[in-house]
Amino acid sequence: MMMPLQVLLVAGTHGNEINGIFLFDQWKKSSLSINTYGIKTYKVIGNPEAQKAGKRYIHQDLNRSFQEESVLSINSSILEVSRASQLVNLYGEAGENPCQIALDFHTTTASMGSCLVVYGRRHADLALASLIQNQLGLPIYLHESDQKQTGFLVESWPCGIVVEIGPIAQGLLNSRVISQTKLILEASMEKIHQIKNLNLFFPDKLIIHRHIKSIDFPRDEEGNIDGYVHPLRQSKDWQKLKKNDELFSKLNGEIIRFKEDEPYIPVFINEAAYVEKNIAMSFTKRELWDLKKEWKQSLIDLVNQR
Amino acid sequence: MMMPLQVLLVAGTHGNEINGIFLFDQWKKSSLSINTYGIKTYKVIGNPEAQKAGKRYIHQDLNRSFQEESVLSINSSILEVSRASQLVNLYGEAGENPCQIALDFHTTTASMGSCLVVYGRRHADLALASLIQNQLGLPIYLHESDQKQTGFLVESWPCGIVVEIGPIAQGLLNSRVISQTKLILEASMEKIHQIKNLNLFFPDKLIIHRHIKSIDFPRDEEGNIDGYVHPLRQSKDWQKLKKNDELFSKLNGEIIRFKEDEPYIPVFINEAAYVEKNIAMSFTKRELWDLKKEWKQSLIDLVNQR
């Protein structure tokens, strides 16, 4: 059966990241218009229960709950497992309102600016991210090879990208963050529209920040955090680390330094929600990749050959 | 009975304001030394249950739970009412470890810098605040005449001051905020030490930001927030508002302006925790007050005539 292209737009996958939720609410109330270039979209709040509670999640992180086994578990007693299943049933590729592409709008307390996150090296994701990067200049964080962190929402759609915007405290509306969310949403829809109409220009290259590993805060013998991000590192996301650069400070004056020979580029420095995941920051390598022909084709096929 | 002066130091009255908690933890572990000028202090975490949960509070705001009736209710089913009662029983003026002065360390998502908050016009509070202001230059926010907001912790001690430091997201350690907390703690203890030794210089004047009223976010007919702090107002705490200055924006382009003739000075602009209290910001008037003789005497008596 030939299906029209449909795009799933998600805000509030984390209930206390409220700027996207606000934008979607105003959009639904027709208080503003957002150009989706004639493409059918579904706008959903990822975790409405957590939103009501003013929390990131109720039982567990929804954006780690899209595991292959869990998407079958609509009756799970874990609210987020049940919600993940429900979202896939409603909007998954084989769901009631099948969507081929998912865009998931997040915020962060880290000074990430606006960026795109892709999970693994799926061809269509990389192609779409390259188009958005080419238009808006946003960095792309390629999250891969991290067995501790899996089950991201967008992985349950054939093509899906996370948008992260920061810094912004949880639970706080901010004019800049709302505007940036709207800008990226519209630019993404414009690109998808151009793919649909085969009227697009792919860049030759894309810049990738490839995930290498995450590091924890300094901890004492009892496992309690006893150091904090060094003032020279705070808010320095995307800025290259050299050997002996400062990473953490302790109140006794001790400084913990970056000791590796290879330069890394830190991201998600001091994201409040990652403290519970034992992540103080993540290290990436910045790489210039050629855009492969098969990536473009994968995206074009997904959008057009329905 | 003659009692030695004892000072209660509180962090984590709100469980997700963690920088003071971190400082106290490191202090207790002797990882750093804080000069209390030989004065006996008790360092307590205000709401340890909320801290464990990573939340502001469990049942209700602890810093609105020190009501006269509730401090008798140690067995209340409301955790914070019971905790308020416990703290007064343990450290109140007539408690097991009687303290005469309480310093309560908070953080805010608003761009308040460091400031002092006093509740009502208690003589000893104003005298102590004037000494700290004279040393560190911090603004003093006088919270009064606000019947919706009562039951603050420090009001249950004969003299008590709140320290607010921002901007910082909830749940996030920050080097600058930790350092500022330590600085203000030590400066306050130095001043108390000087009062005790009658070796102090009071300024003639103090600058007060007197609370006038708080205003809510714009809301639609259903009561949902439909506007946000205008970009020209965000982070502009302590900066004077003139008639027709921008206050809020809506996504339909509407701008809500300040319409009063008298200039006000806004504080706590976009504090995340105040959204539930229907407070987008508070208005104050900046006033230069003479420091009254009886204020000084009240503080000197409290510290010395035990």
C-alpha cells in the first residue's frame, strides 16, 4: 500500500523540558503558525504524566525505554515502558498513524547551543542531519558504541533525529529556546519537503562529533560526588581539550586534569539530568566525513517510495 | 541561664538546590575548612528526604512550612511540617541545641547574583544584613506584606537571613555558586564574631529592595500559561522597569508591557520553582534607609546578652 509521508514531532519526552511542549501547545491552539510545508505531522507530548508531575520521568527515563522487547509491553507496570509501546503502536512505521520520520525536541542545562543528535550510523539519519547542518550550521553529535545507554525514542522510527538546545534550566520557559526550537523544526520540515520533491542539494561533507566515551564526576571512597566541573571547563561544550587541561575541581584545592594524549571535544558538560547516570560530560572526536551516496538514497527512498 | 552564642547553618531547605549541600558535605568530611571565627555552628540539610528524591520538596515547600501552628506538629503526615517542627525542636531558641541566628543558603534559576533576603522588618535581621551588605555589597530583598507567602524557616529564629545565589539550574553543581556560598558564609560569621566582640562598625545606611507585589505569567482562558518572559526582561533582575518596558511575549507576537507609572525593580525573574506559585517575577522599590540605633542594639543584645 502506498502511504503518504507523515512526520512525528515529539516534545516533552522528558517532562521537565518544557519549551518544546509550550511551542506545541501554542501551535495546537493556533496561537502561532509553523510551516510544515504541507506535510502531515503528528505533534505529541512524549511523557505527559511526567510533565504534569514536573519531572523528567515517573518510573524510568522514557528516552531509554524504547528497547526492542519493551515496545511489545503496552501493559507494563513501568509507565515509560507502556508509553513507549503506546507511541510505537500509534505512530510507528506499522502503527495506526504511520510516521516514517521522528523529530524529538529536547533541552539541556549544558551550554550546547543548538545541536542534532543521531544514534548509530543509520543512513537516512545521517543524510537528513547533513541537510539540516548545511542549512543551519548545527553540530551533529553521533551517539554510538555506548552499551550503557540504549533505547532512544528516535531509534524506533526508520529515520529520527534528536534536537538539543541549551543551556536552560529544567522547568523554565525561555524566549531564545522557544525560538530556536521553532527555527529548527521549520528548517527540518523544509528539508523533508525538498526531499519529497526531489528538489534538494546535498552537501559533499558533514562534520560529525563522534561519541567516544562518557566520564563520571570525581567520587570519594563511599561513592559520593566530591568534585565539580572546573570553572575553565564549565560551559565550554564543543571546545577542544588538550592534555593537562582542567576537568574538575575539589574544594580542598585539588584539580583533576585531562590526561589523555589525543585531543577530545567535550559535550553535555554538567547536564543536570545525567548526574544520576554518572555522566559529568562526554568526549567526542570531531571528524569530517564524506556524505555517501547510499545515505542520500536511503533518505530519498524513505520519503518518496511509499 | 547564660547560653553561648550558636548559629544554625542550613543548606538544602529545597532538596534540589545542591550547591550548599555539597559545600556542607565537604566541610563535614574535613575536605575544606571554613572559618566560623570560633563560633559554634550547626550545619544541617534542611530537607534530606527531598534531596534524596532530587526534588524541591516531598509534600509541600519546607520553606513555607514554618507556620506557628505547624511547628507544634512533629507527627504531621506532611513530611515538611514534621521536619519544620523537628528543626525547631532541635535548633530553635528553646530547642535542644539552641541557636540564636539562622543562615539559610539557597540558589535560584533567576539571575539574582548573590543577595540577602529578610522577611519583615525584624531589627536584628536588618542590622545583620546591613553589616553583610557593607562588607560584600550584596543587595537586600525585604520580603513583606505578602499574605500568600508565609512560614519561612528563618522566621522561626530570633535572627535569620536567607542567602540566594543565581542563576543556576536545579540539581547542578557549579564552581562559582559553591565559591559564593562559602564567601558569604564566612563573611557572615566574621560579622557575627565582630558583634560578639563589640568590635564592629555599622554603616549609617542600608539599601533595601522592598517587596511590593508579585505578578503571574500571562494565561489563557483555561488558566494555562500562554506567554513567557520577554527576552529584554530575562536575566535583568535588579534593573529598573519604566512604563511601557517589555515584560512578556506571546508566540502570536503580542507583547505585554509594564503599565505602571512608578518605576519598579524586578527580582526573581523566571525562577523555575515559582511557576507553581503563579509568580513570574516580583516587583520591588529600591530605598535608602537609615540604620536605626535600636536595630543595632537588638542584634548586639541577641549575640551578647545571653
